Amino acid sequence: MNNNDTTFLQKIKDNAFYIALGVGILAIIAVIAVYTMGRDGGVNDDNEVDLNQFSEYSSITTERDSNTNRRQEKNTANSTDNHINTSEEDRMKSNNDETGNISDVKKASDNKTENEQVSEDSIAEDDIADTSSTEAVRQGDASEDGEQLPVTADVAEQLPVTADVGELNFSSDKTLTWPVSGEVILPYSMETTVYYKTLDQYRTNPGMLIAAGSGTTVKNAYLGKVVKVTSDNTYGNIVTIYIGNDYSLVYGQLDTIYVKEGDFVKAGESVGTIGKPTDSFEDEGNHLFFKMLKGDAPVDPMEFME
């Protein structure tokens, strides 16, 4: 061997440690490189799988979203239909309510009218009842025993009457006040006859006829108690007042009557008003028939007039 070869080998020998160290490092680098390359390949495989899975997942998601959108559109359409139907139902309900309200208003109006009619009928019945309670009969009605009943005033129109005054005590030395102011057109006459124009007859007269205009108020002539309110064809509506000691005063040819049986009436208080004369006294004109009784027998009232 020449010197150059010997020198090269000597150098290798002298640097064997470093050469071995370098080879070992290269080996480690190689191992690392191989490991790294193998891992990258696995990652790529995993990524490929993941991409495939992502693609499949995306398809599924897209289809699901599409189905969801279709369901939402369908729900929206149904909601719209329901809203339309609801609106239509509300409109129909509103119309029905309006119709019902109109019907209710009409019914209320009818009921009001009917109630008003019932109220008016009730008022009319009350008026009739009041009239009946005061024995006001203008059409010639008759009582149960066939006796014609007089016309009396409505309760609201009646003038106050005197409360119970106890024992009544008229006597022959007392005087009567005039029930109306007027001329005596036919005097009391029970002993002789007097002429009746309407009847064209001469007859006795148990009372006296005092001229008075229609509607004139008749005043009570002495304190007493109303014992009878009647009516007949001869003297019309009649009020009889007991004044004590068997004496009574009778007022006939009345229209409206202000008192009723049981009332106590002072002298000067209103008994009623003058009415149209009956057929028996038509020619005598409007007047008051005034009679005085002692028991059942007539007496001349002029003997007691003041």
C-alpha cells in the first residue's frame, strides 16, 4: 500500500468515533423521517375518511333541512289557511253576534214595549181599581142588589175629611148652612102638591130643588158622617150624611162625589159637584136636590136654614 492509502486509513481510524456518531445521528434522522411519513399518511387517510363522512353528513343535513323547509312551508300554508278560516269564522261569529245583538236589541225593544204596555195596562187597572174603590161609576152600573151606583171622585182628587168626632148631636134648635147659593126652584112640600115641569104633574116634594150650575161644588150643611152613597134614576147620584139624633141630610143630582161611606165631614167641607139633571128634572135645569130626614120621614130643611 502506498502512503496515501495508509494516511486515509489512519485518518479513518483516528476519527472512528466521530464517524460512528455521525452515522448514528443519520440513522436516528432516518427513523424519524420514516415515522413521520407514516403518520402523515395515516392522517391523510383519516382526513379522507372524514371528508367522505362530512360529504355524507352534508347530504343528510341538506336533505333534512330541505324536509324541514318543506314542513315549515306546509305549516305556514296551514297556518295561513287556519288564519283565513279563523278570520272567516270570526267574521261569521261577529256577524252572528251583530245579528244576535240586533235580535237582542229588538227583543229588548219588544220587551220594553210590552213592559210599557203592561205598565200602562197596570196603571189603567189601578185607575179602574181606584175608581172602583171610590164607587165611581159613570155608565149606570148596578151593585149586587141591582141598585145603581154613583160617580165618586178619584182618591187623589178627594178633599180632606174630618176624623172621627165621636157622638153626633144635631137638635131642632141648631141651624144648617146653605149647601149651594141659588134660587129655590121647587120648594119642600109634603102637605100640598107642587108642579113638576118635566113630568107635567102635580106631586108632593120631599126636599127642595136649589138652582146651581153644572160643576158647582156642594158644601156639607152640618157636621156628620157619610152613611150612604147611592144612585137612582130620579135623583141621580146621592150622598146621605147622618148628623145625629136621627137627623140626616141627603144631597142628590150630583156628578163627582168627594166622600165615601164612613167619612166624617164638617160643615162647609165639599161633598161633591153638581151634575146634569136626570130625565125626571130635565126642564127644571141644573140644580141640587136637598132633603132632610128625621128617621125615615122627610122634614122641611127651610126650618133649619140660617
